[in-house]
Amino acid sequence: MENTKSKESLFKQLFITRTQGFIDIATKRTFWQELATELGGTVSTKQTISKDLERLTLQIPYRQFHVEFTESDTHPLRISCKMGANRKFEFSISYEDTIEKLLKLFGQQDIQIGDKEFDKRYLIQGKDTSVVTDLLSKSEIKAILLSNNVFSYSSSYSESDNTILLTSLVSRTISTKAELAELFKLFCLTIDQLKAQGIVE
């Protein structure tokens, strides 16, 4: 039991270390561009005035939407996609750390999907439980989240323009085109599911 706890603690330390801090994003430029070329996307770079920090942005079209990836020397990988909504839908899947475990003790409830490994790793929340559980019943979606150290995956609804923003923050260990393509697939699978449910246009 103690050995299991120490492994979990080590995982958290590794995740925090790889999500924050400085990395040279220029080392990822080549495979970001390769994926953009393969999928009809575009890559842009932006540097600070002193040219000592850089940010990469990758946009890939899918259906009528665009999935956007951004990462910089000092900020982790963020993926997002804005979609027209037919109705409000929000969910949150986040790495279950100590703070979130304490919040659960004070009444913050999470959704259990019946997958022991996934339920242990993530705190899952959403008012539309059936849609969230249906989304996570897809083994490929769960596998991508687990294997790529996805820290958070969520959707938020904007009443002002009737849109849903799908967003994810990911570990800074993504270092190959194949891994980046997997994360793009995560968004594609989710978009397909939300369209099938009639949630997005």
C-alpha cells in the first residue's frame, strides 16, 4: 500500500515538473509543421521583442471547425476548439490531485464511469451525466487521455455568442508527431460525439 502511494506521489511530481518551467519550444517546430502539412493546417511562430522566448501555434481544420494548439517556452500545451452550440453543455475532466480530493470531502461530487484506472486518475464533473459517461464510454478517448498525461479536458458554454469551447491542457512531454496527432484525434472523436448528440452544429 505504501509503495502504491509513493508511486502516485512520484507521478504527480513528474507531471508538475513536465507541465511547468522552461523548455526550448523550437525543438518541436519541425514535427508541428509536418503534422500541419499532412492535415492541411498552418503553423505560426511568435517571439518576444528580445527574441529569447517563442510561442508556437498550430491550427488544423476539422469539419467546419478549427482545432488550435499553442505552446511556448514557458507555458504548457493548450488545445482548443470553438463550436456553435445547439444547447448548453459543460463538463470537466481533470487530474485528481490532493486539493480536489479534499473538495470532494466537502460535497464536490464527481462522475464515476466504472473504469478503475480512469476513475482513480481523474475527477469527472458535468450536469449532463449521461452525455459525459457516453463520451467516456469510448475506449479510444479514455486511452488517449491516459497515455498522453492530459492534465485537464473540459467544455465551457458562452451564452453571449451561443458557443461551446472545448479546451485541454497537456503535459509538456509531448515530443513526437504521433503524440500530437493522437491529441488531434481526441478532439475529432469528441466533436463527432457532440454532433451525434445534437449538442454542436
